[in-house]
Amino acid sequence: MEWSGEASVMTRTRHGENAVILTVLSREAGLMRGLVPGGASAKRSAMLQPGNRVSLRWRARLEDQLGTFAVEPGRARAGLLAGADALAGVNAVTALLSWALPERDPHPRLSDATEALLDLMDQGAHGGDGWAGAYLAWEMCLLDELGFGLDLSACAVTGVREGLAYVSPRSGRAVSAQGAGDWAPRLLPLPAILGGLGNGGIGDALALTGHFLQSRLAEAHAGKPLPPARARLVARLARDR
């Protein structure tokens, strides 16, 4: 079995003295894992930083084997190491993707959104520089790609598109203030940044997406808790804003 293409580094894990197990995201192949002999060397460690683009050739005797990567440098995103916000951002993105996606299951739209987000983080080290909103949109895309997208276009009860104030914690659909009625205390607030009536900012919006990442993915899909890297990023972004 053989595959070759370009991808972005997600994670790397030391394996033995000199090798690493590398996880990458490719537009064509999805999440891929493979062994990189010599990947723990100083020269290769710099190339295999999370977020960097690399050219790869993956080979395995059987399709279900881990296989090995031959890796060549692509485009380095050095800006991801330039500030604490950017570093927290790339750590959250790569951890969430490695945690949520099945291997070798392509998601071209999510891959494109990931590349665009990493480029923004690379160009602006601080979340307040403009990529916090893009990160929120990326989490919405992640939920949508895995079948748990939110529908914030109209009220699930009345069908109106104005006055949306809440989100159903079960269906992920928006609810207007009028449509909520006595159920309002049981619903999640829809922040203004997502088109709602509330005053909430990026922290409140990420609390909303976090609810569905937890209830849909962590509990029903992945069966394990959300990566701590996400909570660290959310805390930074909420503080920055």
C-alpha cells in the first residue's frame, strides 16, 4: 500500500530512541498516521512542528498497518511559535482534529478551513488580531462535518428568522425569545456574535460550541473527554477579548 501527497502536521509522539509516530491532516486522505524513522532528531523535529506543511510518502505492507512516512519539508509556519495565543491555537486545533476524526476519512471542507485558520494564526500571533472569530467558525465547521452542525438560521418553534435568543441543547437549533416561552431557562443563550439577542462575546460563543463538542462528540462519538488544549485556548481568548 502506498500514498503520497502534502499535509499539515497534527501531532508527533516519540517512539523508541530516534523515531516518532506522526499524525497529519491531508485534504485527499484525511487524518493519517505513520512512523518516521529518525524523526526525533533535532533537524527533523523542527520540520515536524505541529502546523507545518510537509510532503509525504506513506508505505505499508497491509492497509490496516501503521506504515512509515518518508517526509520532506514543505512550508513552515514559524509564526505559530511566535506568541502564546498562536501556540495555544495550533495546539487546540491539532488536538481536536486528532481526537475527533477517524483515520483515512477525507473531509476536504474541514481541511480547507483548517489550512486557512492555521495561516491566520501564523500571520497574527494574538487571538485578538483577528483569528478568534475564525476559530469559532472552524469549531462550527468541525461539528457540521461530523454530522452535529448547529442550525441558527431560524426558530425551531415558530420558523421566524428574527429575534433569535436561544439554542436547544438537544437539537442544536435556534429558538426565538417568543418561541422559547416557559422553556427559556432550559435553553442555551445565543450570543450576539452568532446572530443572537444576547450580549455575549467570543467566550460565550465558544461555551456554546463547547457544549455540543462535549455532548455530541466527547460523550457520543469519541467516547473520551475533550482535549485540555481546547480549554486552555478558550480561557486565553476570553481573557484577551
